[in-house]
Amino acid sequence: MSRLCLATSLLLLLCLFSCVHVCAQDDSQLELRLNPAIDTCSTDTAFSSYPFLKTEYNRISLNGADWSEFMERFDAAARGERLFSIVYLGDSHVQADFNVAEMRRYMSDYIPLAGRGLIIPFKLAATNQPLDYTLRTTAPYVTSKLMKQPWPAAMPFTGIGLQPEAATFSLDISCCTPFSRLRILHKNNASAVTGIYDEEGGAINFRTDSTGIFLDNKTTSVRLALDGDKKAVIGGVELMADSVGLVIHSIGNNGATYSSYGLIEGFGSQLAALVPDMIVIDLGTNEAFGSKSQKNIENDIDNLLFTLRRHNPDAGIMLVSPPECFKKSTRRYKDKKGRWRRKSIKVVNIKVHAIAGIITEYAEKHGIACYNRNILAGGEGAAKKMQEASLLGRDGVHYTLNGYVLWGRLTAMALIETLSAKKYD
């Protein structure tokens, strides 16, 4: 077992017995949504433990969309005849990757995984990162984050841009999932690979072509020696071990909305490099903390879907509606001496239901598949029940580790039920 995997396992064990919590200092909870701290308490994940869930709604409404082609591709991938690629796009609920990691684990029982897929240099950009990989560089660098403008470096489609300030540098990559093919996804000029080395500094045989970097054997850790012109901006690295099976790429950015990704120049064309068969868009929570009108939100959805469809015409699209959460509110009250005071309290963010309605109605109107997580969670009153069941964290916005695992498993079940010609128990 690599040092990264061992460290990750120990960290997860520690997380099972501890919780972390950060309080937001402003009414909009912007700081919390941009820099979340996930409560990582572990409890029972059996569905019977959460009677408030309406599991009969754990299904994908196609709304007239024809998914027959995607079903054929999915089953062909299950037979080992092709690759089926899912891009899961979202906000802070996706950045930490807990839910998508569970999707990979659960779906791998029905279709072999072709690799870890996309990894993004979140930690190098000073934000939270999934636990199963690390990226390091020897070069000084500048980074751009989607929700922090102006961007000091060009913005790739991943929402994170890493621009080394040296022409010659190394990039260290470690991942718990073995890989034998790498592809650096970037904006501007690509850096040339001049050598690849293992953890002990030994040279690794490789070859390159227009589709990526190929190693002779699978590994979990490499050092890439790169030579460029300082203009390359790295958005992520794709790690694969096979050319057939299933891969689920996750792209999440804290605080992201539909309009956020629409700000990235060439977003749809860059994402097309992942050749998606399916694009899942799990956004809406942050819109519920804003003041945009229904028309403006629908325009944001329009704009994002336009660029995705234009450059990914063969990909299916599924929208996901957010479930209820809490928000902070300030109330005035009189103390015992009759003086007016202010205190911050947590109240249900009822606007989530309106946002969920906008997303589901948009999907119905435009014939787009939709996964209604709002009704699955129980609709009104769900936030309180989820928090009491240790699914929703103390901040009232982000889920616990157990909550993310539950949502990932339910989403995987719904996708398998819809995509596979063979129905599973």
C-alpha cells in the first residue's frame, strides 16, 4: 500500500470518530460556502435508518429525453467493449468527492472501473481536496480559483488553474487508484514531458502521443519532469488504467452556481476533452443564498447547457435539484435589562424549494432528465430530520461523510436502474 493510501486510510478512520465545524461570520454564509468544513461523523447508512426518505422517488425522470443510446453504451461498457464516461459537475457538495467516490465504489460492482479519472490541484490552490490523491510541484506557481476573481492565471474548465512560474519543473502525482495512462489537461501551451520517475527516483519507461502519456506498467505514484514556456496553466490530470469500463470525473468548486461555470471561456469545449457520455449537473444550493430571479436563473441554466451541448452533442444531460438546508439569520431581542441585542440563529432556507422547483420545471419544459433529490429527501422539513439523523452537518448546509455516502449510493442506484438493460436488486 502506498504512503498516500495508508495516510488516507488512517485519516478516514480518524474521521469516523471526530467531527469538525466552522461557523460562518456573515449572514449570507459566503465564507462557509467558499471554505466548508465537512462534518465527518459516521453512522449507519442503511436506508431503514432514515424513514423520512421517500425512496420511491429515487429515480430519474427522463421527461421525454431518449436515453436508449446511452443505455446501449452503458451495457457495452459493462461487457468490456467500450468506455462509458460520466462528468459530475457541482459545487462544494462535489469538490470533496465523498459522494462521487461512493458512486464509483457502488457502480464498480456492476461495471468495471477504468480508472480514477480527473484529479484537480485543489490543495495547491489552498482549498479542500479529495483524500485519495496528492499533487505537488517543485516550481513556484500562481493559482486561480473559480469563485475568487480576478483570476491571476487563465481559468481552465475545472475551476482551478495552476500556472508554474518556471519553464522547467516537476509534478508529483500520487493516487490510491492505480493508473498507467496520464493526460495533463491545460489551457495555453502544453509542457513537454522529458522524463518520468518513481518514488525512489528510478526512471519509468513511457511513450507519449496526442492522447496522453502511457506507462509500461500500472503504478500509484510518479514524478513528471516537464519543460514548457511558463504559459501553461494546468487544470487537472486524468488518470486511467484501462480504455474500457466506467470512469466518473468529478468537478466541484466551493460556492459555484450555474452562472459561475458560464464565466469560464471555452468551458464546453474544454470539458469535451473528457469525451463524456453523460454530464450530471448538481447545482442550485448556492443560488438559494442569492437574490436572482427565476428568469435569471433559467438564463444561467440556458447558457451553461448551450455551451455543453454545442461541444458535447453526444452526451446525455441530467440535472439534480438540491434538498432543503439551513441558513443563518440575525434576530433582535431584549435582554433582561431591556437592552436590544442581536443574535444569530439557524433557520430553514425555504428558498431551496423554489430553486429546486425552477430546476425540475426547467427540465420538464426542455425535455431534460432530472433527479429530484429535494423530494427524495422528504421535501419540507427534511433539513431538520437530516440533521437529527447525522446526515446534515452542524453548519446546516454541508452533509456529513455519512450523508454524502448515502446520496452517492442513492444516485448510483438510480443511474444503474435507468441506464442498464439488466435490472439489479
